[in-house]
Amino acid sequence: MSTFANQLKNEISRLAKREVRAEVHAVKKASTAYRGEIAALKSRIAGLESQVKKLGKGAGRAKAAEAKVATADSAEGLRFRVAGFASLRKKLGISAAEMGQLLGVSAQSVYHWETGKTKPRASQLAAIAAVRKLGKRAVAAKLAG
């Protein structure tokens, strides 16, 4: 009887292994397919994110271009020189904070313009041009008022 029990046990074991092997093969095949799909989706997401980034930069440029066109009428032909701006402030005898107050910017912005770290925007160039036309008395009156 033990031989019959052993044979039955071996046969059940063999059939179970065969069934499990078939199921494992199907799961491995599906897993491989899913991994491929995931890789393709990741690649597509990366491409779409780069497109969004490019379009975002393009939109920023478009807004800047619109602003430039809007202020081009008032700032057309204006240029900025670091030395000229510094000498204008000294000629008027005002501090960087006072110059910033006249132009509607911070004293730090005026300092950065004078040191050449940054350049004023087109709208700010128009304000600088307006201050150039003022004398010491007019500047003092504007600051007092």
C-alpha cells in the first residue's frame, strides 16, 4: 500500500508542478509586457514634459515680446550705459535710494544697474530717460512731493 500511496503522491506532485509552471509562465509573460508598456509610457511622459517646458518658455517669450512691443513706443531708441547712469545720479546729487524712489524701483536695483550686474527693463529705461530731462530742483521737488 505504501507504494501505491507514494505513486499517487508523486503523480499529484508532478501534475501540480506542471500546472504551476504554466501559470508562472503566463505571469512572467504578462509582467514582461507590462514592463515594456511602463517603459514606453515613461519615455512618452519625458517627451511631453520637455514639450511643456519648451512651450512654457515660448509663452514667456511671447509675453515678453508683447510687453516689449507695448513699451517699444516709449522706450524705442533708448540705451543704457552703466557709467552714464552713475554720473546722472551723481550730477543730480541724490542717493541710490532716492534715485530708486524717482524711478519706482528699489535702491538695490539702482545699485545693481550702476555696478553692471543687471540692466533695467524697457519700461524702466523710459523712466530713466524722463529723469535725465529733470534738473536738480525738479528732482528735489519730486522727492519732496
